[in-house]
Amino acid sequence: MKKSVKETVREAIAPTIAELGYDIWDITYQKVGADYHLEITIDSENGINIEDCEKVHRAIDPILDECDPIESFYYLDVSSPGIERELRTEAHILSQIGVKAEAKLYAAKDGRRSIIGIIKSLDGDRLTITEPAGDTELLLSEISKLTTIYFED
């Protein structure tokens, strides 16, 4: 079975990114307008700044050129997940236990399409968010987008 672009890229660049002292937060490959973009999102305990992104970009660019995981032209972007970040994986969610987040739902639950509260736990496919009125349990399959919140309107 052929590996996906994301799997091939992760396998090729993970050792170098780890050697530089960073973690891969996410990898996306998507069409933006008329162009394709490969975005590598990195993180570290000390946060990420523009110099970190440039350092990783310079280190992984020749690796990607050599392994050539994408046949057509694409732009390589290296970025930080930011303070308000989308949580896409189990590891992302577990790293944010105790943090305020918003879960946007595919369909309304108890009349709401959005649940805002503190991420309490993740047990298999069940996410528990503590709201002022108590705990709300959601199946991951009910959530269209889960994002940390540090700033509110």
C-alpha cells in the first residue's frame, strides 16, 4: 500500500526536526487557490519564533528535494501552531488537558453547535469538557473542529 504524502514527509523529516530540538505538531498538504502548499507545523517547549521556522525550513528543504514526495510544484511553509491552535489528534488533545477550548459540532447538541469549556479528559473517542454548568461529554466524531481559546471577544 502506497504511503500518503503526509506519511512520507513525516518519515523523511522527523529525525532532522527532532535533532534540531523541535516536535512536528502537524503536516498538511492542500491546494490554496491555484497553488499547492505543504505546511509543516512545529512546536517546542520554549515556543516557536520566525528564526525557528527559518532554521527548520533550511534543514528540511534539501531532504524533501531528495525524497521528492510530491510530483508537482508546491510551496513549503514552516510555521508555529500559534497560541490558539487546532487540536486534530489524540496527542494534541492530551497535551492540552486543562486548557480552555471550543468544540464546534457537526450537528446541534442540546440546541448548541459550539461547546466552550476546559478540556478535562479524553477517554478513547470521548472528550469531556468542563463548562460552568458542569461536564459535557462529546464523541470525537461529533466535533468538526476543536480549537484552544486564550483570547475571547
